[in-house]
Amino acid sequence: MGYGGWPTYNYRPLYLQAFDFFVKNLGMIIPAIIALIISLIVGFAIGAIGGALVLSGFSLGVVDAIGFVIGFISGIIISFLILVEAYEAGSVVNGNIPDLGLAWQSSQYSREKFLPTALITGLIFGVLSALRIPGSFLIEGLFLVLVYIVASGIVSGVRPGLGQSLNWYSSAFSKDGISSLVLLLGGILSLVPLLNLLVIPYTELLATLMVRKY
């Protein structure tokens, strides 16, 4: 995609530059903490309702439906969390301090552009959760790589679709294989509880740097 306006004198690999930015802006974990709390509350509430329905004699199909709802909501939450982090990452890379209020406000202005991606993410998470497919988190993590790219693209002034993001990632892989692999690993680890508090901000910083350079 490419994007101008950021320092080009830093010749450290992008995955190390992202780490440098992250350790100097640890406040970027705050949105992830808030999203984690919201996810726990929503998951517990919906799970409790599902458990009560099963105990009341409803079929296990209700459990699958509840699983879909939890997965769907979780997918949307993490998608918009990534978008908020993308705005914070853009601010950080530009040499500013991350501002959660401004990032949230900016994400609301661009939600219509991002909503299709968030809904598709929710559907994928929901279906995989309902089907209880072993290792489904790997599929979800791989898809999140595209979500990171879409969010970074929107913040950088372009509007990439999921298909365009996949093509971009394939191209970026040939230019910077290590950073691309780290981005891929970050997408998967974004689903690991607690660890993702650190992984999501770092991965978004890396995605931002990559989208702006490539």
C-alpha cells in the first residue's frame, strides 16, 4: 500500500522498530485491558444464560447457538480493539503520545469503513466456536492478520478490503519475510488470554510500520 511521512533513517528491521515503539508506549495496553474486561463480562453473562437454558431442559443445540453468539461478539470486539490500537499506533509512529480518547473517537468516525471486516470476523469466530473445531484458534489467528492490515490501511488513509489485504501480505512476505512471519505469529498469539494484552499493541505497531513502508 505504502504511505509517506514517517522517518526513513531507522534501518533496524521493522519487527524491532515495532518493539522499540511499544516499550516506550506501554500505555497502548489499556485498550486491550478494557476489551478483555468487556469480553469476560459478556462471555460470562451469555454463558450463564446458556447454562440455565440447558438445565431447564433445552437441547444442546442451544449450547451451539450460545457458542456462536459468544464467538460472534468476541470477533467484533477484537476487531474494533485492533482498529483502536491502529489509531494509537499511527499516533505513536508519527512521534506523538497514544491518546485513547482520540483513538476511540477516530475509530467511531471510520466504523462504517471497518464494519464489514468486523462482521466477517465475527461470523468466522462465531461459526468456529459453534462447531467446536479443534485448533480453530489457528484459523482465527490467521484471519486476524488481515484484520490488522485492514485497520492499518484505514488509519494510513487507504481502504483495503480483505482480498486486497491478502494480496498485500503475500507481496510484503517477499520483501520482508521475517517481519511478515512475526505479524503472522502475532495474529495467532492475539487470541492467547493475558499474553494478548502485550501482543495486540505490538502486532498493530508492526502492521502499521509494514503498511506504511510496503
